[in-house]
Amino acid sequence: MKASILTLSLVLAALLAGCASPPRTSVYAPANEEGIATRGVDSHDYQLVVEKMVASMLKNGLQTEAGQKPVIALGAVFNRTPYNVETRMLGELIRVEILKSGLAKFSTATDFEHKGGESGDLYKQLKFQNESGHVDPATVKRYGQLTGADYILFGNIYSIERRGGGMTEANFTFNLTLTEVKTGLAVWADTKPIRKNLN
């Protein structure tokens, strides 16, 4: 008798738990849409953005003289959302994928923070070679020989929230633009939406 009561109690507890936590469904998008299955922006979402943007840029954006690889500088990607989005990591992932393609080069001397590579290491190395007196003059890389970027890549990230059925979702929109430095003309732009569960 005690075993039956215990079994009945467990069944009722399971049913009540099921009622309290209904299956997660989307407020305004198909539940199987890319990104919707996880809460907040995660590494998989970054990869979705990178794949879309790099494929689009390489196909439609970059132009240069025959046999020359264009040089791109990473500009600022501003997070206009109230959520944590690793914009610098996103830019670096895009840089890695474009470099792997072999179709362009990146300038780390002209990043938007004016540091000259990560933490200013490039400028520090130039200063060391030119001013320390410890480097063979025949091998010193002189000031004024850095390659200027042909393009600068920058963008914005926005989000719009929607609520319904006890759920909150956000539509994150990743916008990137590639601008020719010489003319100031935008030569490519694209966007990638990612919808996410927030609760």
C-alpha cells in the first residue's frame, strides 16, 4: 500500500512539473529557427553571423587590381543592445575566416583603437627596432613603411524585444559595412538576424 501511495505521489509530481513548465515555443518565430533554441547570444550565433557575412563579403564586396589582395582594417562594431555581445571577438572571428580564404589581408596597424595591433605590440616592436640600438640596422623595419588599408569594416548590433505567453524573445540584428578608404564609398553591406530566447 505504501509503495502504491509513493508511486502515485511521484506520478502526480511529474504531472504538476509538466504543467508548470510547458514546452518552450517561440513568441513570433518558428521554434526551429537558427539560434532560437538557446538563451542569449552564444558561440553558435557568432558562427552563424561570421559564415553569412564572410561569404557575402567575399562574393560581393572586395575589389582590387588583378593579382593584388586588398587590405582590410577592423573598425568599431558597436553593441547597441542592453545585452552582452562580444563585438571584438566577432570582428576577430571574421578576420580569421577572411584570412583563411586567402583572398584578402588585414592591417593590424590601423585598428579603430589606434593601438597598432593587440595592446600596441606592433608599435612597440617598431619603436624597439628603431630606437633601442639593439637591432642590426640591416634588418630594422623603418618607420613609415606600414601598408595602408584599402577598406575598413565596421558595424552595429541592435535588438528588439517581444513578449508573449510568459516568454521574452529578442531579434538581434548584426549589421556590417565595408567602406573603401580612398573614396569613402560603402562597397558592401549585409545583415544577419538572430532570434533568441531571453528567459
